[in-house]
Amino acid sequence: MPSVISTYEERVRKLEDEKLLVKDRMANLARPASSFEYTLRTALDFLADPPNLWSTGRPTDRRAVLKLTFVDRLQYDSVYDIKTGRRGLSTRRSAEIVGTVFKRYRGTNRIILIETRPAR
């Protein structure tokens, strides 16, 4: 009988040790990774200068800038105007292209007009 009792006592001790470890882990999980002041300062630094975060070049930083800067998903239409002569894209031609895009594609909010030249 004593061996059965000692086996149960040993098992109870192990469970109590395990319980303490779990409590300790739970206490550590409840703590924030950084202080509120540090987190607030970081957020305010970002809001003061988003191009600084954008200039890091890291995709995660750039995604964060886009998400925090634009509430809705950024929707735009790209238009390429191929130039073969010496003259560039005139203001009149730009206005004509933009007007045509707005007429044909009613849901357009933003237009990116890009002048391209073939390689020589």
C-alpha cells in the first residue's frame, strides 16, 4: 500500500509543479510586449512622417503605410501614352486622355498617366 500512496503523492507534486509553470506562463502572456508610452510615441512618429517609414523599402512597412494612409482600398486606372517624337506629353493631351478615361470608365477615382518612349 505505501508504494501506491507514494506514487499518488509524487504525481500530485508533479501536477502542482506543472500548475505553477502554467500560471507563470499565463502571467507573462498578459504583459504587453512594450509600454503604452513607447507604442504611442511610435504611432505618433509614424503619423508625423509616413515617408520615413516608406523609405525603408521593406514590403511590410510599405503595406502599413498604405493601410494607415488610405482607409479604402486604393483604386486607380493606369494609362500609358506612347511617345515617338521629340515632344513630351502636353497638358492638352493629358486632359484629353483623362477626360476619355472618365467617360468610358465611370467608376474611376484616380488615374495614373504614364508617358513611355520606345527604346532606341
